[in-house]
Amino acid sequence: MELYSLQVFLTVATEKSFSRAAEKLLRTQPAVSLGLQRLELELGEKLIDRAGRDLLLTDAGHIVLEFARRFQSLEQELRNSLAELRDNSAGRLIIGANESTTLYLLRHIGRYRELYPKIAVQIRRSLSSRIPNELLNGNLELGAISYDPADERLRSKVIYTDSLAFVVSPVHRLASRKMISIVELGAETFIAHNVLSPYREVVLREFQAHKVPLHMEVEMPTIETIRKLVQTNIGVAFLPRMCVEQEIEQKRLCEVRVKEIHVERKIRLIYPARRELSHAARAFLEVVG
């Protein structure tokens, strides 16, 4: 079996289009179709259902796709290893993280780049819940998450302990207060992050437990937009403190303690337990301590 045939199939399955796969592979569409047919003939299985308008994988196709991804990962590891033989500081590091956990990596990445300037670093934005599987499938080398994956196939290393901060605009009625009770928040408009997270669940649970209404009338996809809306006094928010430290120091936001809510979370760097890490990944683990 030729690795190129697997690459053709992987590209078609990923792009969900023969024409887009041909463009990405710099081949003609007939050449891509022929490559896939040869792979199907060699395996004795149909990999793609061509009956409908949409490109759908067969059950065999899903199995081959998983192995094709592994082969691709192994090929990249081979190239990285050979590069490292030629230059001990060469290679590439791919880390998966969501919007907020990326912030915890910044200072480590700065230090890492000082020590290993020839290693290319790529942070792939991903939902935190998907990162463990992405690691196990070989699509990532390291991942940053805010929970214990509880999977024996993964190892984790705590790199930061964060807390939940309640923030308001400097002109908000609560801005001058040091501490408030949760019951004082029943009339506030909250700018919520429309991504499921342990922090969000804790806030919902505490408001329900104290029978305080929680008005999440505005939901935003990014923490950056939430910060800006809070700064303009459109509403208030609970955010990871790491994400608003600079704004609090510069007095663009005010942090007010809520007596009933004190939440910490540990940011973990996770990686496969049974797969040899690249030089680049091992070096990053050393940098984070």
C-alpha cells in the first residue's frame, strides 16, 4: 500500500470534495479519483458512498480515515526526527488550546522561543472537550485544558491555577465595592460566554442554589467581545481572572468579590502516555517546569 494513496483518501475525506482535494494536492480531479479507486481495489472495500450528492464515508471509510491520520502523524514525526538529527533545535510543535487557555501558554511560549528559535510553534484553536481525542488521534502533540481528562492514555501537568473574577465597568454602580452578596446581582444583565465550561456550570449552580435570577440576555462567542461590552457598561460578567488581569491593573475593568462564589481551576498541559514525544514537545514540557 502506498502512503500517497492514503494521503489522497485523507484529503478527499477532509475536504469532502474531489475537486478541492485535487486543488490541495496539485493534481487533476481524474488523478485523485483514480488514486482513490486503486486504494479501494487494494483494500477490497468501498470507502466512499458515491450514490448521493454529498460525499459520505462508508463504515470501512471511517476506519481507514483513522489509520490514514495516524500514518500522516507518523510521517510528520519521521520528518521532525530527521530534522532534529541535522539540527538539535529544529522541528515543529503543535499545541491545542481554546481561547482562554491560550493565554496561559503565552509566557511559556515566549521563553520557549528564546531557547529554541528554530522550532516552529503552532497553536490550534479547538474546543477544550475535543482536545483529548485530538491528541489520541495524533493531530496534536500537546494540549492545554482546564479539567482532568481522567484517561489513562493521557498524562497531565498542572501549569497554572486560575480563579473566576466578577468584573464590571469603572462607571458601574458596584465598581467602588470590594465585596458583594450574590443576591445583589439578581437585577444585573450578564454578558455570557456561549461556550460550555466548568466555570459556567459553577455560576449557574450557585445562582440556582441561592434562588437568585441570572439574566444572561447577551451571549458572545469570544472573551474579547465580552471584555469590551463590560468596559462600555453594557453588562457585567464572570471571566477567568487571567483573561482580565491587565484590564483590572489598568483600571479599565473593576473586580468585585462575590461572597458566595470562589472558584479556582487548574490549567493542565496534557499529552499521550503511550506515544513517544518529539524533541520539540519534550523541550516544551521542560520549559513549563
